[in-house]
Amino acid sequence: MSKTAPPGLLQKADPSRWKALVFIALAQLMVVLDATIVNIALPSAQHDLGISDGNRQWVITAYALAFGGLLLFGGRIADKWGRKRAFVIGLIGFAAASALGGAAQGEAAMLGARALQGAFGALLAPAALSLLAVMFTDAKERAKAFGIYGAIAGGGGAVGLILGGVLTEYLNWRWTFFVNIPFAVVAAVGAYLVIREPAGTRNRAPLDVPGVILSTLGLVALVYGFTRAESEGWSDPVTVGLFIASAVLLAAFVLTESLVRSPLLPLRVLLERNRGGVYLSLGLAVIAMFGLFLFLTYYLQVVKGYSPVKTGFAFLPMIAGMITGSTQIGARLMTRVPPRLLMGPGFLIAAVGMLMLTQLEVGSSYPALILPAQLLLGLGMGTAFMPAMSLSTHGVNPADAGVASAMVNTSQQVGGAIGTALLNTIAASATTAYLTSHATEAAAGGAAGRLVQAQAMVEGYTAAIWWAVGILAASAAIAFALINTGRPGGPAVKAGSGQGSADDEAEAEIKIPVIAH
């Protein structure tokens, strides 16, 4: 059973909530797949627009910086304006930015469009998740809704690789942008007509301007630091300076939030151990997954010689695993067992799948090794993602639902930036070391030389994948250690931080039913 407000104050469940879920899920798919769909199209776009090799990374980085840097601000705007309004405006803005990107005739227009996509995505993503949090209040219904949302959040990146490959190979790279427009228009019109946001859940407090400035600059510096580390190295003075600046800015942000009356990110959102455990474990898991997408894409295309379309479809087992894990395992068990008993084992199953991929060789069989490894990765991550997404807003004051949703998106965005940079650096070092120790064979040229080059690449990938195994194991350990809430509808489990009761009081004041601790 759900914990409810006193009789007469309980809001009736929105009769159109399942229709609303369709449009929220569609919008989330658009945002998540846009993080990877452009990757496959990038070589073609670079050639057509005359983008230099040095500036090529900015097509990806401009999106990541705007999205990661503005998420907390976007979440609080959704809390203040209303999530439905923020959601619809975010969709319209994203569609317009996508049209600009698809029509771009030069480098500046492309980079500007990508930054705009990121900015509107930062408004859209937390609004989508927080709408689910305030619309689905029954424990079993919430489990189903978050199962669907979790499958999309986890598998959308792989869908982006498939769609990017198909559109680039059979149409044109510009369609990787234009494809967002029908997604956004359908979702915006549907959301406008269907979504009825519960009354009394807005945050009317004045905007914390210092918090907005400090958090945005701090997150931009952090994401850009990791992005730059990948291309320029960890000892580059600018990279080091960015990390130092990020640490100072984010420390100042935390101090500011502890002092102001109406903080952008109330520290209670972070310090409640269950939500904190979700943000940390999910961020680490995304580090492992983003690195894997990159390595498997290169392995299949460069080492195995797959086309972009074939590469995209090679990720289908992971998507199937994620959908099964989210909707058939996570959603069915979420109301029966505590979240940590889904998240912890889920991350461990994913770690076993990742462990299988440490055995990659130049001649590895796709059906015998890569396919079962992907199935395990998908099953594990799907099972873990679904309760994690639900728990990220669990027990939070409804007026803070937007910024709590933004935090789970922020942990994923920062995790993605760290994963790409950190694991790429490890892989590059291992590849260089292999080539150095096999310099004579590499210099031989011909088939033997090409084989050594391929073996060096695979050596780099497997070295990085070993780190990803360890990171997923750490995610499981954090989930087991920090997440101690009982199953939804079960007996309460007091959070060690003591913050749960404070949040519960806030919920009672707003009279919105929420899932019990």
C-alpha cells in the first residue's frame, strides 16, 4: 500500500496517466538516443561542413556541456514553472534546435545547434522524470511506469547507434537531427492535451541565482575537464586547471546551498542515504556502460569490419536484455523486494557480462562471446535501472521532484563524460604499451603488421573493460551498503541519515500520496 495523506486530502489518480506515460517515454527516448545517434553520423557531417579534426569533438562536447551544466537549473525551473509547461517548452525548443542542426551549412551553426539541444534537453529531461514521480503514486503502477522509463533510459543509447547507422547509411547524416522533430512534435502535442499535473506540487520559492551560477559553471568545468583529458591528456595544464576550478566552484555551491533560505538543490535531496546511493551507484555504472558502447562500436567496425548499420544492429541483444530486465524482472519484483536486492544483483549480473568481454580477441565469435555478454549486461542494467529511477525521487518533497530528477540525470551525464575519457585513456595507454613491446612485428607491414595493430587495439579495449568490471562491482557494493529502504508498500526502514522523516513531514504538508519508506 502507498502512504497517503489524510482522508479527503488524497488526490485521485490521474485517469490519463498511462497515456501521459507514452509521451513522456517518447521524449525520454529522443533525449537519450541523441547522446549517441550523432556519433555514427559525425564523420559524414565533419566532411560536409568542413569541420577540422581539432574541432570535431565539439559536436559532441557542446551538447554534453550544455546538458550536464544546466540540468540542476532545468530541474528547478520545472519545479517553479510546472513540469508540464517545462516539458512542452523543452520539447519545442529541442525540435527547433534539431532543425537548425539538420540545416546547418557550417561549423558555427552546427555547434550552436548542439548547444541549444543540450540546453533544452536539460529542461526536458528532469521535467519528464519528475512528472512520473508526481503522477504515479500507487506502488504497483509506479513500478510498471518506471520499468518502461528505466528500459528507455538504459537502452536509448544503443537505439541511437542503430538509428544513427541506418539514417547515415541509407539517407543522410542530416536525418540524425531531423528525426527528432516528429518525436518532439508528437510528444509535445500529446503532453499538452493529456498531461494533468497534480495541484500543489510547485516550488514557489525565489530562484537561487548564486546557486544557479556556481552549479552551472562547476558542472561545465567538470564535464569539459574530462572531455579535454581524453584529447589532451590528464597532465595538460588547462585540464588540471578545469578540475581545480570545478572543485572550488562545486564546494562553493555546496556551502551556498547550506546557507541560503531557498536553495537550488536542497542538501536534504542529496544527503538522504537512499537517494544518495542511487546517484552514486548509477553514476558509476554509467561510467562503465558509456566506455563499453565506445569500445564495442570501434571493435565491431574497425577490427571486425562491420558496416554502421550492422554495428548498430549488433547492439540489439543489449537492448532486448534491458527491456526484459526492466519490464519483466525489475517491474515485477519491485513491489515485492527491497530496491537494493534488485540494484545490487543487477549491477553484479552486468559485471559478469562485462567480465566475459575481457576475453575479447581479434577473432572472437559474435554469437559465442559478444551476444551472451550483451544479454547479461542488458539484463543486469535493466533490472538495476528501473528501481534506481524510481528511488531517485522516492520520499522527496514533491516541490523538489524536478531538482531530484535533475540529480539522477546529472549523475548519468557526468558518469558518461568520465567513462568516455577515463576508459579511453586506459585503452590508449595499453594499446601504446602493446605496440611498443611488439615494435618489430608492427613495423613489418603487410598482413602481419595489420594483425599486430588489431591485436594492440583489442589489448587496449580489454584493459579498459577490466576497469569497467571493477566499477560495476563498486556500484553493486554501494547499492547494497547505502540503499536500505524497504519494498514499496512494505514496513518502513529508517534511513540512517535521519533525513527521511524530514522529507516525510514535507510530503504530509503538501498532501500528495507517495510511496512509503
